[in-house]
Amino acid sequence: MKHELPKLPIGCRIPEARVIKGISYLEIHEGDGGFYLYQYENENIGTPKWDSWTDDLADLLQDCKTFWDIDNSLWKSCTCESSNIE
């Protein structure tokens, strides 16, 4: 059974065993005709440490699964109110 993603933006905590270089939380936002992946050291607080853009959400989700072991069912809707994203 395929899992439906919540409406973007979405966020997910990285499993502790997969935290690399202090990145412990991810968010995906839609923008500029594609999708941004924001990587945070703390959940939804402050400016992202890293970000990237792609035009293919499926590829982005697969990368998150490969690198951080994040299944689509782990993504949750986020308000992202405390993010410093412009």
C-alpha cells in the first residue's frame, strides 16, 4: 500500500543513528517550480545549515530514504513558523 504524503511543507526528524554532521531535522518546501530540502541542526529552529533544490519530488524522497532511512510514512506536516526561510 502506497503512503500518501501530507501537504507540503513537510518535516521529519532524522533517526539518531543517521545524524551526520549535526543535521537532525529535514524539511521539504515547494518553490521556484520544484522542491527545496532544508537541513537543520535543530528541529525547525533557526536558519538551515544546508539546502538543496530539485524539480523531482520522488527523487528527493528516495534520496532521503537512501541517506537518512526516512520512509515516506515518517514525514509530517509542519507549520515551519520558526524557520528563517525566505
